[in-house]
Amino acid sequence: MEEMIDFDEWLATFKPEPTQYVAVFDPDTGKVRSVGPSHAFADEQHKISIDAETAESIISSELKIHNCIVDIHSGTLNISEIKNINKIDDLLHRIISKKYSTAEYNDVYLTHNLKNKTLKIELAECIGGTNDSDAAQKKRNILWAGETDLVFLITGYNDPNLLLDTISVKINELTGKSKVIKNFDHTNFSVYTRRLFKNYVIETE
């Protein structure tokens, strides 16, 4: 005869399986789109497992979902600092050559490749960019809010009145990647900008 299990005894010892949570993310940017129990996103391809405490903080809005970004290479969830950017002043500033720069730390790097006729624009790695020249600076996870433009005026050498070209790149296009301007057919030139960051530098290679 089959023995009957006492329901009250079973209930007292029953421990449900812990809920497994996932974060669904954009495969191009790493931005988190949704968070919830894994069974609710069974058909999603781009997702990672996250701990219950973090998931519940996002679901309850204690932690804002737009502050979360997935490092696509390592498959980990990072909590990013959201930065808004304001113009420092309305003056045109000449971007100094790296060999003459005395700044301990630079925010924006321009690299001119003469052979390939390109101009690469990067932010420092510690503020969300790709240039790791200042490795001593502590790296932060940053998402730049809005679609602010960095504008660079290519002029005659040391002459802001002789405008040769204008280059514009959105700040959020430099998060985790650089911007390469092709067919940059200038040799004897200067670059001016209205500063959004404190220190800019340019190098020719």
C-alpha cells in the first residue's frame, strides 16, 4: 500500500527553487532593455543571468534600468554613471600637439595618420572611451546622456580664420569606440574647438 505524505509536513519542509533572473540587452550597444525571471524571456537571444538583488532593485526602480549596460565581451552587467555635459565656454581653443602638452591627463584624443589620411577621435578610457594612454586614471562606467556634438574646426596652421573643414561627432558615439574620419587630406593644419572637456590633445603618426 502506497504511503501517503502528510501535506503539512511536506509544506513545512518545502523550499521552492530560487527565481533565476536575466537581463535582456541590445547586442549593438549593450544597453539593458528588460529585466525579469528567465522563464519570461525564454525566446530572447541576447540576455545574461543576473543576481536576484540587482534584478529586484531594477524591477522596483530603486536602480534605474537606463544606468545598466552589459559588457558584451565579458557578459557581465555594469552599473554606469550617467553624465550630462555642459560647454565650458564659448571661446575657440586650439588643440595642442601631444609633444607640447604638459597636461597630466587628457579627456579627448585626436590621432592624425598621414599615410592612411585618417583622423581618429577618442575619449579617454576612464570616461567611457577607448584611449588608454592615461592608465593610472581610474576607469568608470559612463553613459553620456543626450546627443551633444563635439565640433572640430580644421583650419590653416595656427589660423582660426582660415576654415578648411568642419568635423562633428556625437558624444554618445564615442562610448566604447572611436570615430575615424576617412579621406582626411590635410597636412599643415590646426584644430580648434569650443571645449566641452578640459583637456584635448592631437598627435600625428
